[in-house]
Amino acid sequence: MGAILDITEMLKEPEGMVAALVVITGGYFFVKWVFAEPEEEE
């Protein structure tokens, strides 16, 4: 529960919003990369 409160406090700061956006974007591309169809290699 304390971690959630720390995150909400961090999001009130402009740097916190930028950091959250970077983490969310990185997570999105990581998941997209993990679930991507493997390319056929010859």
C-alpha cells in the first residue's frame, strides 16, 4: 500500500509524470516485442 501512495505522490510532480510515461512506453514496447511473431529465418 505504501508503494502505491509513493507512486501517486510522484505523479504529482512533472518529473514523475515524465518518468511514468517513459516506463509505460518501455513496458509497451517490451510486451509488443515479446509477443511479436517470430520472423522466418533461412
